[in-house]
Amino acid sequence: MSFNVRPLCSGESAFPTKLDDDLRVYLAGSGVESTLLEEPAQRDAEAEWRSVFGGAFLGRPRLRRAAKAEYDYLQQPCTHYMIVPFTSGVPGTSVSVYRRSIGAYECHGTLVTLGQFCDAKFFVSPMDFEWTMVHTHEGYAFDGPYFVRREWLR
């Protein structure tokens, strides 16, 4: 799958919020190159994510939660991935979106912990959607975040 992306111009904000600014600074400081996804690419990425993982949290799903989720996520040998905020709720989770607070990014670099940005309600997935890490506003205190592999859904 290919996405239409463009790099940020010097001083340009992907989405005008402090949380988004903090995310870009954090990614850059962690050695991760990030490129802002255009709106159509963000919609396509979220639509693909929902086609694969949209029902993954209903019933008694196979998934990892909290610290186990974070551990499994960081073990993935992935250096090309995307960070995409949700535009609407995710069935079976506490994700309910009131506003967007970060832009969507295509990233090159090692996976980094992103729990400090969980208020944004987003997913991280490689470009082939073989797995996903879902950050809700919950954090570890209330069972989030969640890690799911595509193969666990079969």
C-alpha cells in the first residue's frame, strides 16, 4: 500500500495543537523521521485499519493489554510505520473522539513508546497492518493500551 505524503515545511505544524508539536519533537529527538500524511491518505489508512482491526476488540478478543501490550509492541522488528489518530469511536474500546489533537504521520525509525500521547486516541501500525498498537485515553490504569496481531484475528 502506498500513501500520498509530503514533508512538513520548516516551522509548519501538522495540526495546530501543543500535543502534536510535542509529538513531532519527541519523534525527532528519538531519531524517528516523520512525514505528515495528507487528509486523503489519513482517511485511507484509518479505513484500512478498520477493515482489518475494526471488530478486534469485541467479545473476548485475543490481545495484549497495558504493559504486556507495550512490551510486545516494542519487540516488533519494524522501522516503517504510521501513527494515525482515530476520527471516530472503536467498538469494544473506550475510544470516543471529541476532537483531533495530532496529525497522522508516516514514520521511519525504531518504534518508540507513545503512551504520553494517549490523550490523542490513535493507532500505530506497520504499512502492511500486520499488527497494531491502539492508544486510548486510558493508559495502564484502566487496561490500555492494546496490542493485536492480524494473525490473531483469523
